[in-house]
Amino acid sequence: MRAPAQRRPLRLALTAALLGLITVSCGSGGSATPKSPSPRTTAEPDYKAAYDAGWREGKQLFKDGGKGAAIREVVWGGCVRRSLKAEPRDVVEKDRGAWVLGCKQAVGSGTDRHPPTGRVTRREPDPDLLARFRSWAAAHGAKQLMRHASQVILVHLGESDYDVELLTAYTDTSAKAEVKQLADTFVTWWDADDGDDARAWNLIVRARDGKKIITRSL
């Protein structure tokens, strides 16, 4: 029996509504459950990465050299000197003092870790030191060299170790003989026994753009 004509629009509307509900249900695909937010990643502090790299180096040195390595690397400044060429450079240079600390702890004790809680390296301009060097150089026939020296910076690598940086107007393509002469003049002038417990290990001569040109032991 055919449905009365007046009921057809109602049936069509109900059918369309039902199909719509089915479509929505199928399309959701169970995605109604919200996704868990991705965990946030926190960048490792520069000093921690540098310390860990130094610790690994020190552990290997201790493994290879035992107690003899402790004297060589801690007392004789081996860890400090190694830090100038240690890899990866981008990690070491961000906090060389932290690298030295990790190296010295690992090679000195072989086991105990006492990582820093903040940055270790501290840079301190020393205009008085530059003035004294200028005066001495002028009195010893090296006045012309001093026109290239612009600043002296003490690079503290912890409580007892530091390096000396000599900033210059040179570029990394300047006359190597003149740069070498300036570095040798500074080393000749330098008095490592300055009356305190700290110890200067290296002279680092840098170009005007900050690039390292030459290194000398102090």
C-alpha cells in the first residue's frame, strides 16, 4: 500500500537525518579522544654539556694513565691545555672552565662527579696588565709591536686556573712572523709567580674578529 503523499517529505527528512548521523560517526574514526600533548624538551645548559664532555675525556685519561695521569692533568695543567683543542669544539668553547672541571675531577678521583650548578668560565678585562706590558715592551725595544695590542683579558677557568688572552688589531691573514714576535715578547715579560694561588697556563693571541691566531704556554 502506498504511503499517503503528505507523509513522504517527513520520511525523506528522517532518512537524511539518519544518514547524517552515520556519516559523522564513521568519520570520527575514534578521534574523539584527545591526543596527549608532546613532552617538552629542555635544552641542556652549556656548562653541563661541557662538563660531561670533559668528564668523558678525564675518565679515558684515568683509564690509560692511572694515578700518574692525575698529576700530569691536574697538577701540571694537562686538562687546561687539552681544553684548547678538545672536541667537540662547539661544546667546549661554550664553557671551557666546565670542561676543565669535568676533566680534572674524572682523572683525579676516577669516580666522583661534582658537576657545576652554573657557568664556570669567567672573562675579566685587565687594563692595568695591558698598561704594564706596554710599558715594559717600550723599554725593551718592542714599542712598535704594541700598536697592535688592544686588550688583555683574564679567562678564569675555575678557582685556581686561568688563561690570558691578548686581543689585537691583527687579522688571521696578518704577517705570522710579527704575530709570533708579539706572543714571544709577552711570554718573555710574563711573570707566572704573581703571589697568589692561581696559575696562568696559556697565552692566547686573538685577531680583531676574535679568532685564535696563536697560543703559547705561560
